[in-house]
Amino acid sequence: MPQRRSGATESPRHSLFRDYRALIASLLAISALSACNSSSGSDGEALTTADVAARYGYNVSTATLSPAFALVPEYKDPNDGYARDLLAEQCLRGVVEYRAVKPGTAPSLIDERTGQLTFNEEIAAQWGYPQFRLPNSVGSAVPDNVEITPAITDAMRQCGGRTDKRLGAVPARLLSGIEDAGWDAVGSSAEVQQATVAWRTCMAPAGVIDLPNEPNEMPPASVVNPTRDSQGNETDTANIALSDREREVAMSDARCRAEVDYDGVVLRTRAEVELAAIGRDIQGFEAGRRAYQEYEKKIDEVITELG
């Protein structure tokens, strides 16, 4: 599925501990480096998408990641969170148990860098729409049976400050802007719209009476109808049993997406726009790459020391 995803459904308890992890990591304190704000006009005209692709050896037709991810491997590296968790584990020792879980420890259908959920006909046959029943992954957190007291919360804040001081801010703003530009273009892309029409035509034999306008809105209520709370939020999705009807529709959905190359069209659309954004500020992009390389050295040092 090419839409942006935050991951599998989590229990409220696990979600709470993710909030504490975010507090420790202070990832919301992202700031841009001044070098990343430079304009391309100071050193000539903007590069074309073809120029940028040639410069970095990026092939739009065969790439499996968009340029933001492919050209800057450090961008959204799961080891960033792991290093922060290791520092939290060390800092909170004697205060509360905090487990740091290494990325890739457990098999998952969700890409840890991009946050996208893998979906194909084989997965559909086993899981239906897997977002409704993937088990909660074991993540970095305080054990579930530990009560988070005000004293522990205060210690977490102090540890988060120490982590920020050691690692500094994540230089993600420029890359995030480039990635966002690619995603924003998907909704208005004529090629994506054509692929969507072809997908709807392919799905007609499945007989879905409330077939959505686009694949990203699958599945509709006639196929999977999760329980919702008073605010309309889905609840207890992990407990939805896989029905024969859901499996049948999911397999048709996955097959039709592959036949019309929906995911490929979306990725190529994003890639072209990301390349254009890079070309408009090549100096800023180069500065962002260098900043990430320097930042990654600090992450590697922590993992070598504590991992």
C-alpha cells in the first residue's frame, strides 16, 4: 500500500509508552540547519529532474524507494530511535526498567523506515487486510506492569534533555519537506488517476457494493466493519476475525493493484516531484546529506558503546 502509515494498531497502554519514548527522544524538537535553507539561485539555475537523477545514479523506472530515502540512507533510520532508547535505558537505570529493542528484532509487514505496510496477493491470502489483525510489536518501553509515577516522568524528561544534548537535533526538516512534496503530488497526478480508474474497473467482478474511489480507502464497511468509539475511532481492530469474504476481496484488491501497477505509478510520481524539489535547491540538499552523515556518526557511537 503506497499511502503513508504510522504502523499497526496499538493498545492504549503501548501507545502511552510510545508517548513517553517520544518524550525521552524529543524528536519533536527537530530544527533545520542554516545550510539547508540556502537557495539554488546562489550557484546557478536549478537542475532538472534528469540532471538530479543522473548526478546521483537514481533510476526512476527501477527504484524501490523515493529519492529522499534512496539518496539519504540515514533519513528516518530506525537506529536513530534505537540509539535514543539505549541512552534512555542507561539514564533510567535505578529509576525504572526501560527496555531498548533493536530494530528488525521481530518480523513485520511494516517498513520501519517508510512506515508503509506491505500488501500483495500472498499476504492478502493469509491476513486479508493485515492492518486489522497484526499483533502489537514488542517495542522499546517501560514494562506494562509498571506504574508511571510523577517522579519517573520527571526522570524521563531529564533523560530526554541529556539525549538531546548528546545527539543534537535530527536534521530532517529539508528531507521531510521533499518527501511531503512527493506525497502531495499523488492526489493531483493524472497518471495516478488513470491507474485508479483501471483499478476500479479490475475490481468490478469482486462485487464490492461500496467500492471506494481509490485503493488507499480499502476496505469499505461491507468488507470489514470494525467497532468504533463515540468519536468514530476504530477500536479492537486486532480482534476482527478474518472472513472468507474479506480474504476474497483482499486478494482481488492486491491482484488488481499489481495488474495496473498502482504502487509503481505512485512511487514514480513521488520520485519525479522529489527530484524536482532537490534540483531547485541542490546546495541545500547536499548540506542536508552531509548533516545527516554527521548525525549518523553520533548514532553509531551510541550503538557501539551501549548496544
